[in-house]
Amino acid sequence: MCAGRKAEGGCSFFSLDLARFLAAIGARVLTCLPHMWTRIQMRREGNRVHYEGAWTWPGAVCPAVCKVRIEIGDDVPYPHVNDLIVFLSARFRLYAEFYDGLRYGQVEHPAWPIRHARLLYMEETLLRAAGLPQPGGDPVVCFSEGVDTRIAWFKKVDAAARGVRQ
């Protein structure tokens, strides 16, 4: 989910998955981000990636699972990356609801190296477990090896910037 004014757009996450329980609890307490302890497995076999995760949390309507298999294709040079992929991968501000209100952290990272990918299999109940509607249309599928990312310490968003009356 993205939030903020156009010049300061950013992302707010429903969950950030960690395989270690203590790391998830510590990260959640320190950052107020929704880190979740997840039974998670990812393996790569040549140009295929297999990902499986399972989550349980209080209040979920059903168990949340996600099983995805993709086939990685060719690189997508940045001039040819479409606006949606840029929007999804080029986020430079992160929002989180802290104990004392909404806060943001500036995010620094280079452009994600994007590759075409083809969905081979998908089974998921994440959206339903979170109480969200199923999206229409085909899923957007890409792959990236990732990039190193730095997030600055969170600063409070002032009420005027949020459009909140005091």
C-alpha cells in the first residue's frame, strides 16, 4: 500500500517476513513495521524460483499461505521498464504507524535490476487472510536479485502534511 503526497510518495507494508522468531519480534518492536514470523522457504533451480511461505496471526480469517513458482527471463533495461514496475520498485520513503503517530523513513537504494518472469504456479490465501478483496486481472510478474537498501531513522509526519485538522 502506498501513501503520502505525490512528491513524498512511499510505501506502507502489510507484512515483512522473517524466518527467525526473535528477529521478527525485535524488528517489530524497534521499527513498528509489521514484521511477521513466517515459515518460509525459497530455492532456485537454474532459471526457476520456488517460494513457499505460511503465516498465522491472531484475527486472520483463514491460514495464510503463498506458493509461487516462476521462470526467470531476460533483463529489462531501465528505459523499457513500464511505469507500474517503476512505481512498485522505486520507493524512497517508508511509512509506519508508531506508538505516537505516523512516521516515515527515507529509503536509499539504486535502481532494481528487473528481469522478465513468467508465472508457472501460484496458490495464495494472503489477501483473504488479511481481509482484502482478490484483485482482478493477471498478476504482474518480475524478478530481481535485489539491491542493498538503507533506511534512515523514522521521523514523525506532521499533522498538516497528513491533512489532519487539529
